[in-house]
Amino acid sequence: MEEQQKPHKRRVRYSGKYPKKFEEKYKELQPEKYQDTIEHVIRKGNTPAGMHISIMVEEILDYLKIQPGEIGFDATLGYGGHTKAMLGCLNGQGHIYATDVDPEESAKTKERLKALGYGEDILSIRLQNFCTIDEIAKEVGGFDFILADLGVSSMQIDNPKRGFSFKVDGPLDLRLNQKEGISAAERLANISKDELAGMLYENSDEPYCEEIAKAITDEIRRGHAIDTTTKLREIIEKTLDFLPEKEKKDTIKKTCQRTFQALRIDVNHEFEVLYEFMEKLPDALKPGGRVAILTFHSGEDRLVKKALKEGYKAGIYSEYSKDVIRPSAKECAQNGRARSTKMRYARKGDFVKCWKKAY
């Protein structure tokens, strides 16, 4: 009896010369098979669908100065680009512990890094929040180097099913882990006007927070659920329709960005997590340990700057970045998502220095 052949799976069909939707970009979603396409997209200054281009890799490695045999912590595994670069510095000696709350993407990254030869002997990936750094540090005896890239990965932003972008239609979710907590749509369904206005202002400095909050809560009170990215974008567009034509388009775009950012920060408890991480950071570092942190909006940067400055004044850190380090003009031209990045760093003092300052 002849062996049955598997039915041939046809590639995704799309109208026009080039694919536009995320799911239509089958070549970009298979980078191992279509490397030429990936390189072409990157050369144009874009990020291929389903991928993430790591930011400020050279600057991070230059400061962390990772040596073979050291123990490190990657707070946000993501696509694994930074992790891969740091693993390369270890030269097969030492270990990196990485955390991530996204079960879908972290599983893909684990397999991708494993295929490159980075198995559990040198890399441990934990599906947990990076604010649990104290638990891992206690287990392994502290870290020589730590990286915290606080940005949302491109493969999360670009996938319409995740609901992170106002540019494409999808469910209004915004959770990093869709199996836990409540979605942004559920959050909006039960929020008051004053609380929403406060959220928009505190989380993203939105100048039209009062107007946007009133429009959203009025719509929900009329029995109209705001459960898709398009519905939320349309409410913002309608609310800001009073603006002069010459500034309307740009203001609406920025307000959409800030509103989605504020909701994402809220449903993922990002400020609470970051605050807890910064509080636990000093004890997680070994004497002489280095930390580099990438932030992407003013709220994050203010929190990180304040914590590092206070740690320096208290004698915990022997040095810290008083000024931010920015990505190069070349990197920003190649990767537009790098433009808002700020890097700060610190080095923990040794026991003698800390003891002298403490007493």
C-alpha cells in the first residue's frame, strides 16, 4: 500500500504586488528560509514581521564588559538578540539567567537560541516577571552583570492578535501574557472617567487626557464596548476632530501612541514591576557588578534615574550614568524604533567602599 502523502500547504495569498498584513508576510515570518528578504527589509530601515532588532547592543556590551565565567541576568528575554550577544561574550563559560512573561514568544526564542548551541548548560529561561530577580539572585549567589531592556518587542507590536498597535485592527488586549490578568478592553469597561484621565496623564503625559477619558467612558456608558484597536483609535480621532487641520493628523497619531502606551503600562503593572526591580537590584548585584537599563519613555527613565542616583548617594553604586546614552544616528536610521531609547548604567561598589560609606 502506497504511503499517503501530506497535502501541500499553499502559501498565504494576498492582493497586490507586496503583502501588507502581518499574516501575509510569509517570507519575513520564516527568516531561516528567506534570509535575503530579511536583509532587504532591514536595509530599508524596517523590522521584518515576527522579528525584533535589538537596540544599542554595542553600547551595552561596551559598558557591561562581560568576561568568560561570569553569571548574568537578562530581565527581558524577548527575541533574544541581547541575550545572544551576551552569551557570545561568555565564550562557553559562565551562565545567563533570563526572564520573560510572554509564554508564546519566550518558547520561540528558547528554541532559536538552542539551535545556535545555547542550551540549558549556559542559559536558563524562566517564565516569570523580572521583579522576581531577588529569588534567582539568592539561588545563584548574585550577578556579575544585569541587562534590563524595558521596551516591548517588535514581534508583539506588529502582531494584530496582541492588540499593541493602533495602526492595525485587532482585539484590544495589550497584555504581555494573554493568559493572565485582564485585557485593556476589560479594563476600560469598568473604569471611571477620573481614573482613566489620571492613568493617561500619569502613564504617558497625555495633554488631552480629560477629553479622551470622557469620550471613552461616555461611549461605554451608552452600551458600546471598546474591544478592538480600531474602535479606540476612531474614538480618539473623533474626540480630537476640533483641532486645526495643519496639526490634527500628527496630534492624533501621538495621542493614539500615548493612549495605547498608558493602557499597556496599566494592564501589565509596568511601573509597579519596575519600581520593585529597582528596589531589589542592589542586593542582586555582586560587588563590582554592572547593570545597563534601556528605557523608552519619560516615566520609565525618571524612575530609573532616581533609583540609580539615590543608590549612588547612599554609597551602593560606585558610579552611575548622570546623563543618558542615546543610540547613534546610524542605528536610528536603520531602526526607527531605536529613536526613543535611553540607556542608563551603574556599577556596584565593592564591600570595602560600601562599608566605609555606611559607617
